[in-house]
Amino acid sequence: MARKSKSNLPELYLEENKDQIYENALAEIQSFELPLGTTLRSVYDDQPNAHQKFMEKLDACIRNHDREIEKMCNFHHQGFVDAITELLKVRADAEKLKVQVTDTNRRLQDAGKEVIAQTEEIIRCRVQQRNITTVVEKLQLCLPVLEMYSKLKEQMSVKRYYSALKTMEQLENLYLPRVSQYRFCQIMMENLPKLREEIKEISMSDLKDFLESIRKHSDRIGETAMKQAQQQKTFSTALQKQNNVNYGRNMHLGRNRILESKNEITLKRTFEDEDEHEEEVLTAQDLVDFSPVYRCLHIYSVLGDGEIFENYYRKQRRKQARLVLQPQSSMHETVEGYRRYFSQIVGFFVVEDHILHVTQGLVTRTYTDELWNMALSKIIAVLRTHSSYCSDPDLVLELKNLIVVFADTLQGYGFPVNRLFDLLFEIRDQYNETLLKKWSGLFRDIFEADNYSPIPVANEEEYRIVISKFPFQDPELDKQSFPKKLPMSQSVPQIYMQVKEFIYASLKFSESLHRSSTEIDDMLRKSTNLLLTRTLSSCLQNLIKKPHIGLTELVQIIINTTHLEQACKYLEDFISNITNISQLTVHTARLYGLSTFKDARHAAEGEIYTKLNQKIDEFIQIADYDWTMSESDGRASGYLMDLINFLRSTFQVFTHLPGKVAQTACMSACQHLSMSLMQMLLDSELKQISMGAIQQFNLDVIQCELFASSEPVPGFQGDTLQLAFIDLRQLLDLFMVWDWSTYLADYGQATSKYLRVNPSTALTLLEKMKDSSKKNNIFAQFRKNDRDKQKLIDTVVKQLRSLVNGMSQHT
């Protein structure tokens, strides 16, 4: 039992514990505390019949509560009944009280209606008074806003846009924030950006009008600036020249007054107004209203878009620069085309320089330098192209003057112009080319008009006129009495004067190039050398080659070139006097006229030799020999006597030529005559020659030798001229004497009598004589002497052939 009791103790303990858990759960449920999940899980555990036991506990609890409620109701029921009874008693009194209260309220309402009305009136007045005060206060806040807005509208209407922007700035930052709650303020706030955009558009439109205006007036601005620069330079040059002259002490005050007067005149640069025709100094500001660009710059700066405006302005001006730099296709035809081109460019950069100095940052020196470098490259390219079309030196000179004024003007505004002066040196070469072409035509006209005869002078006055144009000196001629003749023809003084005119023309281009006198002297000498060595030399060469120029004209040309050559030193003195550079200076160039006229003289001499030979050929062509004649006529041929007479008269004309020229011409003529006669004998078409023809030919050669010995031109020593016919003489002597044995025996020896006779020449002529003998002497074979002679000829022919063959093998 004891063990059994001990074994049931845990079960009893568990039963009691379970009951305690149920009671706790019921207590928690009655307390209405949520959540109950934990409580219910503790009830529904793994114990069997836990739900049933919990429900039994719950029912027991409910029955306990019902008993307590019933007890409480029984305890208070009598009190409740008594309260109801008392309420029923009070009900009648409550009805009476209600009627009395209602009547009292009615009478009170009737009595308070007037008071209420007065009170409501007072309240309404107080509200109105308060509203009025509020409105006045608000209007005092709004009136400045409205006044500023009205001011803004007025400024907009009178185009005071910069002030309008300042007014808008005040409205936005000061006035509108105070009354921002009102609708009209919101409308104003919405309108202000629109007004700003309107101002930007209007100012941009004004800027475009300004850009169009300066585009139209840039040529006028440039023309005015170039005139002012030119006048300033003229005045400075005149002032410098006057300062270099010492007028003396008594003239000092008077000179100062003159200079002051000139300075005043120079400073009052004039420009004729198109409407009023008044003389006044006009500047870029006078011709163009710059206010739009200032206004637009300020407006965009205030709006914070200054950089946008700067970029737009620079972009548009670059476009205008490209348009200004684009030349007209016919610009090179007139000076006005170049002047307008330069004026537009000067006007453009004068405006940019003005903008640079009066605005802050709209354009910078870097920007203008970049723009100028771009423009300068384009200008140089345009001038190179268009100046190459100029064939008139006067137009090229005008172009040079315009470029100098253009460069000086822009240099005055701070733009570098060294490349323009370098370009002028290129144009100078072109100018010299045009001058050379022009003077080439002048030289040709002078040569065409010349009569190639010595200049006749009838009196002292005519003589002075000639020597005033050409530096001629001849003491022997001065001793002669009038009338007399100068050795040169009319073209010489004319050519000399034209060379001086060329130097003057070349000097015109060298002026104002900012070069030293030494450089100018060098340029003048180089251009004059080109005139002499190329232009004049070419004209002389062409003149000499012309077919209508005869021997007389060629002789006169040689005389003329001699005098022109002597005059070159006077041309050098002339250049030195112009440039004030001594010829003794180390770097001073010399004129090449000496070689020019020598070359022309040599060409004329060669032409004389050629024409003489041609004339000799003409006489030779009319020779009419009877090569089969049995004996000679006993006198020289007529054509040869005419030829000799022609040569005599021609060589008499050569007396004015230098002795060497005449001697060379005479020797050349005799040699050519000798060669022509030799070729006549050896002509392949000539098949036979008789001894009579040889004798006749010998008579003609004798006349030639007599002409050579008569010394047609003085200066030959001994028999020098006769040696021209030595080949013919020895050949004819060999045939006339028939001394073949001596010829064959002495052939090849220096002491040979017939040293000048060539075996092949002798063989050719001997064969022609052999054929003639066979043809003319049919019965010669029956005569012993003729047979011996024929045998001799055959023997000589064989020996000559052996000599010729030996010579060819040796060769």
C-alpha cells in the first residue's frame, strides 16, 4: 500500500496542477486581455480529455457568475422601482417647466432682435474696417510693384532695354517676393522671362542691323581711314624734308608758322558729306552708330549670356570678313576695283579695332590678330592672282600705291604688314616685266621709224638739241663747220631717252617701300640691266635678222651700238644722281650694257658676213660658162666684174666700221668667193671641162687676185688677202702649165710648189678634162701627139687614184 501510495503521488500532483492551469486560463479569459493564443495552447495540450475538462470548468464558472448576477439584481430591484415611481411624479412638473421656458425664450428672442441687428451692424463695420486696413496695407505693398512694372513697360516702349532689364531685376529680387501670393504677381512673374526674350530678340535684331550697316559702310570707313593715313604720311614727309633744310635764323619763326599752318590743315581731314556737302573729319563713329552693339553687349551680359553674344558676334564678323575678302572677278581691270577692295578691308578692321578698344572682351587682340592673319593670307593670294592679269604698268603702279596706303593705314592701327611689303617685291618683278614689254614695243617702233642714216645737223641749235638728248662728244666733229652729220642715226638718242624714262618708271615703284637708298639703287640697276640685256638686246637681235635690213643698215647698227655702249657710263651716273649712291660703293652693281651692245654688234657683223656671202652667191648663180669652149675670150667674165665692182662699193661703206670688222668682212667675202669658184669647178653635174674653159676661168681668178691685191679694205699685211685664192691659183697653175711630174714628185713635201692642191680635187678636174678630150677629138687616136697626151693623162689619173686610195686607207 505504501508503494502504491507512493506511485500515485505524481498523478495526484498532476491532477492538481491541471486544475490550477484551467483556473488560470479562465481568469485570463475573463480579464479580456488579448491575445489568448498562448492561454488556449496551454489548455489544449497533449493530456487526454483536456478539452472536455476545460469545458466543464468553463460551465461551472458560468453558473457561478449567473448566480452572482441574480443576487445583484434582486438586491437593486426595489431601488429601481422607486426611481421609476418618482420620475412619473415629476413628469407633470417638467411639462409645465418646459412651457414656461419656451415662453421666456420667445419673449427674450423678441427683445434681443434689435440688439442682434445693431450688433451685426457693428460686426460688419468692424469687418469692413479691418478689410479696408488690410487692403490699404496690401495696396501699399503692391503699388511699388505696379509702378515698377509700369516703368518697365515705359522703358520697353522707348527702347531703353538695358534699364528695363535692371528694372526687371529689381522686380524679381525686391518687389515681387513681397506680394508673390497675388495672381497678378504670378502673371508678372510669367511675363518677365517673355520680356527678357523679347529684349534679346530686339537687341539681336538691332545687332543684325548694325552688322548690315557696317557691311555697307565699311568701304566708306576704309576710304576715309586711307585718306587720313595718306594725308598724315604726306604731311610727315613734308615736315621731315623741311626739317632737313636749314633756312637760316631769320626764317625760323616764319618756317614755324608755315609748319603749324600745314599741321592744322593736315589734321582737318575732310570728307564731303553727300547731303550737306560740308567738309568735316569723319571717323568710324561718325559713319556708323555703334550704340546697338554696346547695348546688345550690355543686355546679354546682364542676362548672363555674354559668352553667347561674343561667339555670335565673332562668328558673324568672320562671315563678313570672308565676304569682304572675296574679290570681284573683274577687279584687276580697273584701279577702282582694287581701291574698293582695299577700302572694304580697311573699313572692316577699323571697326574691329574700335570695338576692341571701347568694349571689354567682346573682341580681343588675339582674336583680331588671328582674323588679320587669315585675312592677310587671303589678301596676298588674291593680289598674286589678280595682279598677274595686269598687263598695264600704270595699273600695276597704281596697285602698288594702293597697297602701300593700305599697309600704312593698317599698320597705324597696330596690324603687322611686313608680308604685304614682301608681296610688293613680287609685284615689283611683275611691274618690271610689264615695263619691259611696254619698252619692247617702244624700241621696236623706234627701230622701225629709223632711216639708219647719220643725223644731219644744219646749225648749232640743232646740234645742241641732239646732244641734250644724248651724251655725244667728238672733238674732231666739233671742229667741222655746219652743216655736218653725226655718225649715229636718229634711233640712238631716242633709245637713250627711253632708257632714262624706264629708269624713272622703275623708280616710281621703288618709292614708299621703306627701303634704303642703297637697296633702291640696286633695284634700279638690276631692272635697267634687264632692260638692256633682255629687252633691248632681243629687239636688236630681231632687227638684225629682219630680211629688209641690208648691209648699209647693218653697218649703221654697228655704229649705233658702239655709241650706245659708250653712253652706258652716263646711265650709271644718272642712276647715282637719282639715288645719291656713289658708284665707288662696294655693293653697287654695274650695268651690263657693254656686253649687250657687244653681242648685238657681233650679231650684226655676222649678219654682214652672211649677207655678203648671199650676194656673192647671187652673182655666182648668174655665171654662164661655156665649159666646152676651145679657147678663152681673152677677158674676164662679166658677172665677175660686176661682183668685184659691188664688193668695191660695199667695202667703201665699211670705212666707218672698226678696222677689224671691215677686214674680217673682206677676208670672209674673198674666201667665200674662192670656195664658190672651186665648187663650181668640182660640181658633180659638170661632166667635162675643156682647156679653153680652164683658161677663161683662170682669167676670172686673176681678176679676183687683182681685186685682193688692190687693198679694198686697208690694214691687211702683205699678200694676206690674196691667200684666200691660193688653192684656186695653185690648182689652175697646175693645169695651165701641165706640170704633173713636179706635182707628183713633190707631193707631200712642205716645199712643194702645189702644196695646196688636193689629189682628189686634181683627179676630179683631170677626169672631166679627159672626158672632154675624148668627146671633142674623135680622130685624136690617129695623131701621135694626141695619143701621147692621152696616155699621159691616163698615167696621171692612175697615179692620182693611187694617191687618193692611199690617203683613204691611211685615214
